[in-house]
Amino acid sequence: MSKPQGSSVKERAEIALKDEFLVNAVKFTTEKLKNGKKAATAEHGNWEEWRERGRQIRAHTIAHLDYYLNEFVNNAREQGVHVHFAPEAKDAARIAVEIAKHKQAKSVVKSKSMVSEEVHINEAFEGIGIESIESDLGEYIIQLANEPPSHIIIPAIHKNRYQIAELLSKEAGETLAPDTKILAGFARRKLRDKFLEADIGLTGANFGIAESGSIVIFENEGNARMVSTVPKTQITLMGMERLIPTWDDLEVMATLLPRSATGQKLTVYMSGITGPRRTADGDGPEEMHIIIVDNGRSLQLGDPDFQELLNCIRCGACLNACPVYRHIGGHSYPGTYSGPIGAVLTPALNKNTEEWQDIANASSLCGACYEACPVKIPLHDMLVYLRNRKVERGYTAAGEKLAMKGFKMLMKSSGRFKQAVKLGQTGQKLLVRDGYIRSQFGPLKGWTAYRHIPALPNKSFRERWPQLDAEVGASLPPMPEAMKSRMESIVAGRKERGMKR
């Protein structure tokens, strides 16, 4: 897959902001998803109670992950599943390739899986001459475009139907009209043949059920069911944290995830798969493999700041709520995962902090991601922790260090602060128009390039306070003598205690 242009989040964001269609498309779709979630959760009722229950299930599972992993693996193997462990992304790709070689596979058909993107499984298969085809429509589109997904659940959010028609026309060898039904019809016919020809079906897993060794897949197109029933061999890539203890817990997750992701009460298809085909089964794979992927996840276990990161159920709600993501889209982020979850997860999964040092700055720290998260992950706090760790490790730019030293010196003295405010009030006069600063140069350009800065008032609040205090005091009725005496007594007592200390 081709990588986004630009070497930093800031550079990629600047490129994205110049793409008017991308900005409007991302804003329109995320707004639609956000409003859908709002309506679905309001209709459901008691949403905060469900969020808390979801948080408890995920927190409990992660706190006892070793126990539930062991239970899941034992139960899956009892059902005839071959279970593999992949410490790193390259190990997951290697195991999948070895299985494909052993089966002498020529083609693999995939359902949507962010973990497969994370371990670059398509590239691994193509490297040994095996065709790997995405069957999710959005994933299929961006595969043809040779791009990574730009949203967790809507990978082609940045494409319009004309761009999609151009991509599918090249694949079809004929001109296809930019009509949704025509484009979807071609993709359906094309992929149907791929399902029937594939030697291996590869899926992800929304959840693994520890008590039975089952995997659960949520989807809307039915392609995952085709992937997991038609090919003779199935490979499932699952992050090690994607477990829940019991089928009863799935009720909570099946309520939280679709409402948070798309505003649906329930996904169109929810498949529970327990082992390969049995004698009495009408369909299903003859052989099933589950590759449990670590790839940096275990680094978060026991970390007081970041363990809750593993609670994520990959709904994408934080992306839809994030004002930064909604302006710059997913390709401005450097890793597989974008938005607030990507800004934390990407550095967390990668030991090289320096390489990812700028991604935590792609946030306003407004907390909208926390409010949207169905399992209450405090991503805004984690972004602060991440920034703090990078400062402690010396990855701060020289200019930023100097600016923070100046800020510290300024804020330690009320006199210097007052002088700075006075200087600002005087210096801004050349830049202020109708109460706003619009000039796009110098240190203010990062802000004023996309929005205006309100001018400093002629008088600060501290300067206005004596007058305000007098006005408020004049409008209040006189204080009763008994209350006045009591207040004076309290003040005197406090002064006396302060003198004794």
C-alpha cells in the first residue's frame, strides 16, 4: 500500500486541508455517523449504564487476560481449531504464509480486518505469488486504489462515486456509470467468483468468546459469511485483547458496538463460529486456524496510564467525534489506526517513541473521544500522558523547549504577566480588524490559517474587577448584622490560624 505524503502529521494535515472534497466528504460522513449514534443511543435509553457495564467487562477481561486467553485457546483447540501465537506483526504474516504454502493456495479472499492491515497480510501473500482479494466493498475500493483505509469502519470515506467508478472501470475493462447500484453490482459479480475460487478465507474477529473458544464477526454486507463458509481453509487474525468471558457478555457488546459505530440497533450479520465444519454441518471450512496477535499489546498490560487502551472494541466512534479527524481524515495519521485511538494506539504498539513523537499533537484534548467511546476509554488523558513521556525522554523540539521556558518564566510572576498582557494589547492594534486577528504570518499562522483569533480586550478581567465588584455590591441588599459579624469572625479566625502556622 502506498503511504500518505508528508513526513509529519502537520505536513500531512496541511495537504489534507487543501483537498476540499476530502474535507467535505469526511465531515459529511462523520456527522451522519455521529448523529446516527446520538439518535440510536437516545432511543435505547440508559446508555450511560450500558457504557459502564461495557467498561467493566472489558476492564475485567484485560485485568485477567492471561486466564481468559488460556481458556479461549483450550476451548478452541477442543473444537478442532489450530491456534497460533504471533509475538510481532511479522510473525503473524509468516504463520499465515506458511499455512497458505502448506495448502498450496493460489488465492485468498478476505473479509474486513484491521489486524490484517496492521500486519500487512496482503503484501505478505502477494510476495509469494498468492492473490489476496478484499471482499468488503470499501476495502476492495481502496485495495484497487493502492491506499490504506482512512477510517476504521468506512475505509473509503474519502472517495466519491466518480473516483470509485474510475477505479472499478479499470478493473472491469469497460466504462461503468457513477451510479451506486451499477458499481455495487459489478463488485458483487466480481467478488462472487473470487469467493468460489479462493483456497483460503481470511477473517478478523470482533470478539473471541473465552468460555467456548468461538469467534464473533459483525458485518453488514454478508461477505464475511461467504469468506468463512465457502473456502476449505479459514484463517482468523485476532488481537490478543479481543476476548470477552462469556456469550452473555456479548449481549452488551452487540448493543454498544453497532450503535456507536453506525447508529444501527444491530449489525445486519453477526456470526458466531465455533471450530471448523462438523459432519452434520451444511457449510464451513474443513480446517480452521486462529492467529492470536500481540504486536505490542502486551506492553500495555500493567501500565497505569495505558492499560485501558486495550479495552477498545474498534467501533470508530472516537473518529466521528474528533474535531481534528473530521477536518484532516485518516491518511494524515501515520499508522494503520487513525483518529484519537490511532494517536494513542500507534505509539503504544511501537517501541520507537521518537518515530511517532508528533502524532499525540493531533488532538485538541477536548474530550469528545471519551464522551463518544462506548467503553469509556480516557483517550484525552492518554494523549496528555503520551506528550509528557515524550518530553521526559527528550523528544521535544528546541523551539518548543524555549517557548515553554518563556511561558514558565512569564506565569511565575504576576508582574511579568501583566506587562505581557499590556504589550499584547498594544502590539495587536496593527492586526485587529472587527475584533479579530486574521493575519496569517509568524507564530500565529498555525491558528489564523483556518480560523480567526479573538482580540485581547482593552481591559483584562482583573482590571475590570473593582468596577464589577462595586456594581454587584450596589445591587445587593445590605447584609444582616448577624451574618456580617459571623463572616468577620471567620475571617479573623483564619488570619489567626495562619499567623500561628
